[in-house]
Amino acid sequence: MQDRTVIMKIIVATFAGLLAFDTAMFTTMLDLPIFWRNLWLGFCIAFFLVTLGAVFVLCGDLNSEHSKPEDATPKE
């Protein structure tokens, strides 16, 4: 896998994680009406799911590149 692709996936996961953290702070620390708190909570959950998905996609791509070859001899 190319380094540029891996770096972009890491950047997306990091940025979404930071946005999830920020929106969680907006949900809990700002004195807003219930509509805005629920809206920020929705954004927080959405960004968290994007972060989680990006991490799993990144780990899955990295594991597929480093799997054992079929003709490898077993260790004794």
C-alpha cells in the first residue's frame, strides 16, 4: 500500500476523532437549549463512528499487506 494512502486514512481518522471530541465538549459544557445539545450529540456520535470505521479500514488494509505467504514453511 502506498504511503500517501495510509497517511490520508490516518489524517481522516485523526480529524474525525478531534471533531468528535470537540462536539462532545459542546454537548456537555455549553449552556444551550435542548435542540442544540441534541444536534451536537448527533454530530459527536457521527464523528465517532467515522473515526471507528476509519481505524478499522486502516487496520484491515495494513493487515492484508503483511499476511504470511502461502508457501512459507512453518516454524518448528
